[in-house]
Amino acid sequence: MAAANLIARFESKLEAQNSKLEAQNSKIEAQNAQFASIRWIMGIGFTLLALLITLLRFLG
């Protein structure tokens, strides 16, 4: 009986730890998605800046 109780407590602690890890993983995935969006926005911004510089050199 004591062994079964010990195993049940250990399993509940494992489940709690797993839920914490899943929450952290979801936060990391959200940050990765945000980082990917920022990279795309910066890439588009630098491309537009390069096009503007090229246009101003041709006009100048």
C-alpha cells in the first residue's frame, strides 16, 4: 500500500513537471514565431532601403 501511494505521488509530480515544461515550450514557440516575423520585417525593410538608395543614386 505504501509503495502504491509513493508511486502515485511520484506520478503526480511528474505530471506537474510535464505541464510546466509544456507551458515553457509553448512560450518558446511563440517567441520563435515572433522572431521569425521580425526577421522578415527587417529583411523587407533593408530591401526597401537598398531600392531607395539605388533610386536616389540614379536620380542624383
